[in-house]
Amino acid sequence: GSLQITPMDGLTSSGYEGGPFDPSSHDYTLHNSGGTTIDWTASKNEDWVGLSETSGTLNAGASTTVSVSINANANMLTPNTYTDSVTFNNTTNGSGNTTRPVSLTVSPQPGDLAVTPLTGLTSTGVEGGPFDPSSETYTLNNTGGSSLDWTASGTASWVSLSQTSGTLNAGESTTVTVSINTAAEALSLGTYEDAITFTDTTNEEQSTREVDLT
């Protein structure tokens, strides 16, 4: 009896910290290409690797399938690249003993821009000013696991921003003050609107806050 394992490639998986990971498994066909019965085993070292079967017997010409998978223990791994190997052994005569590599790349969770408060700036006043409230301060917090770049923008000339762009590392925060500037003093009677767009340019996500001036 002789043990043949197909395919030849290993399992290479990746994903963000906490999972899921893709691909999550790889199937191998174990075939006895010889003329007598053999016993076989499959083994691994790391607890984040799973095996659907770990031993068996193959008659002459018979085949079976073993699935190598990334199991739930991988969800606890910190960002890094991890490796293991699965060993397939012909325990009857050693013919066809072989290994297949397993590689898992765990990446930090992407950055996530949270903007608070959720409310906009609603300001009122007499023609020529002053206007009250004159400003609103927003906190920009990166709640994800990787750094991100951000921008803040509006369109109205009577609205000013204390900052318009920056970078936030994981867990960092900053503030942007949206204010009614002196250009509003030249506005005639009426209600005016603008919207401030906060953009996570790294992950292409946006949120807006309304600005209303009466």
C-alpha cells in the first residue's frame, strides 16, 4: 500500500482580528494507490487548526477526504502571521508520508471613524448677528484597530471649521469645532443651510452633520 495526498498546495488563510478567515478550510484526498491495506494518521500542532479526521484505514485503491480548517481558536489570535503543518503518515509502511503547510495572517481591525454628538448645529440671531449658539464641537474618535485619515468639509462661506483633515491612530481622538463666522453678519433675512461631511478617507466612509442658520 502507498499513501497519496492531493492537492499539493497548503491552506493559506487571512482575515481581520476576531475572524472570520478566508478560506476557512481546504480538503485533501487521501488515496491508497497500492495493492494492500494501509493505516494512516493526520496530525497538526496548533490549536487554531482543525482536522475533520485524524486516522483511518484504506483498502487497496480506496480514498477518503480530510478537511483542514481554521477553527474558532483563531478568533483569539492577535495580529500576526501564524504557521503550522499537517502531517499525513502511512503508519503501515511509511510509503507516501508527507506534509502540507498551513498559514494564517491575522490583520488588525480596520479603522472606524465615530463622530459625536449626532446632532447638528442650529443657530439663530438678528440680521447682522450675533448668532447663538455660535459653534458646535465634534469629537472624532478612531474606534478601530488601524490608523485612518479623515477630512471635514462644508460648502457655505459663513461656516468655518477648526480643522479640515488629519490622521487618527487606533484609539485616538480629536475635535473639530464648526462655527458661524463673521460672513454670516452680511446675510439678509432668511434661513440658511449647510452640511458638514466627515470622511474616513482610508476606508471610504462618511457621516454628515447639518448646520442651520436663521
